[in-house]
Amino acid sequence: MTKVWVITGTSSGLGRSLVQTVLERGYNVVATARNVESLKEFSTDPKYEARFHALRLDVTSPFAELRVAAADAVRKWGRIDILVNNAGLGMPCISEEAGVEGYQKQFNTNFFGPLNVTNAFLPYMRAQRSGIIVFIGSRSSWRTNIAMIGPYSASKAALTATAETLAAEVAHLGIKVLNVLPGALQTSNWINVIYQQTSPDALLPPLYTPENTVPDDSTNENKQKEEKPSNQNAVKSEIETESEGHIADYAALRARQLEWMTKVLNEGDADKSAKAVIDVVTSEGSSLITKDGKTRGWPELDMLVLGRDAEANIRDKCNAVLRNLDEWQDVTRGILRDDLKES
């Protein structure tokens, strides 16, 4: 029986490469995108049209709409074998400027969206007692100490944690979960990056400034004499000196980071990444063969790291965590209750 794939976010980048490779290998695919016109290349190709189905889908839509979309996808071939949650959004920003709204926007696309899509398809996989769910995460969930990627890295870290938990919850149902952590890929997504707008809350002046206060035991008369003019207007004016409503204190940092982002070498190949993912999911292909000719099984930790930059970032984080544990081991273990200490 020909396996059926559902892949989200397929209009460009890794998602498009996944669709292309899945079709080339002879599988059926339901490709979702907000703009299905971008998928005409596949729907009009005689080689693929019988095995390709385009579905308009926005992963941030209400769950009720996603359930309907899932039913439409399954109805096409009567089953769903592999779900790839690829749709994502990266919008660089300073955390304070982004505010909760900025975090929510990226979480809606990168975390809550994939979670809702997964929950919409899970009933079909449970009924089959089989299926594979793939989450396209990011090495940024391990490399979080970089300015202006807070909402993105946080959303991808949440996705990683949920993928690991979900894997434990559905394993007994014959369902597997794979968390893919790519490094920087050379795709048009990077060229078209959108920067997060500043939250209006970030531009509000402080409600309290030390210059405007006196000791609590002062008399009302002393308060009137010693009270200084409010500097809230001055604070607001300083903020507004930055163009486009940014906070001036972050101007130099923002400029450095934006320049750095434009110079980052996106060394990963999207087509090669797609091949590796599909090799692992289907248990077929050269990615499963080690250098000494042995065959690899399913990745330990249900995790697939793609890119030497991603590998370096994750190794650095692991080594730093181990050094931290060694340095603070006495403090870490020092909180043990006295009644549990070894004699």
C-alpha cells in the first residue's frame, strides 16, 4: 500500500523540498499551504498529479477548521501515514520590544499550530494503530543565548519538549515521533525574513522612577517641597528618538545583530535535508548506512540533527551543561534533606 504523507508549509523552503522528494519516491502527498496557487508546479505535472493533493491550510486557524481540513486530507486516500509539521515563522526582535504579543505570534505558528494540527490527525493514526509524526524544530532551541531570537527559540524549545512527551504517550499505539533539528538552510525564507513589530506596551514610560519619591515617613509638606518634576516625558522622548518606535537602549545591539544575521552562512541544503528526513521516516535510503556499512535504526531520543552548524551548537550546549554541573556539584547535591544523607 502506497504511504500517504501530509506536509504543512510547503510553498517554499524545506517544505517544498520534502514534497518534491516524497513524490519522486512514489508516495502520495497532501501538501498544505496558505496559498495553494504556489503548488501548481506539482498539481499540473503529469508525473505527479495522481499522487498529489493541495490543501489550503493556515496552521493558526481554529481547531474546528483544522479538524475539517484533516478529514479532507484523510478522505483523499483513506488514510494518513506520515504527518510532517513543517510550517513555521521566524521574526527577529528584542524581547522587551516584542512583548507578550510578539511571543504569542510566533508561538501560534511554531508551537500551538503544529500541536493543533497534530491533534487533528491523531485520531486517524490511533484508529490505524500506526503513523509517524514529524516536527521540524530548530537548532535554535539549543542555541538560545543569541539576541533577537527569543520568541523563535522559545517556541522551538517548547516544540521539542512536546515532541518528546508525545513520543512517550503514543508509542504504545504504534505511533512514532521524530523531532528534526536543522541548522541554517539556504532557502528563500531567510531572504524574505520579517522583523517583529514593537509592542505598544514597550514604549510606555515607567510608572515609578526613584527621582520622584521621598521616604515614606515624610510629611505631606516635605513631600510637596522635595518632590521633583516628573521625568516620564523625558523617558518617553528618549524612546521616541529611535526611528520606528524602537527602544534607544537597544539601538547598538540591534544594529549589530541585524548586520550579523545578514552575513550568516546558511550552509545547509534543503534538498539534502529533505532526503535525510524521508530516509529516516521510511527506513530506506543511504542516510541509514554508516561509514562501516552497518544499517542504522530509529534515532535515539527520537531526534535527528541536520547540519554541522547544528551539531556544533548542540555539542557546545551539552558540554557547557556538563561543566556547569561539575562546577556546582557540591551546591547541587547540598540541598539533600538531613534525614536522607548517607551515614
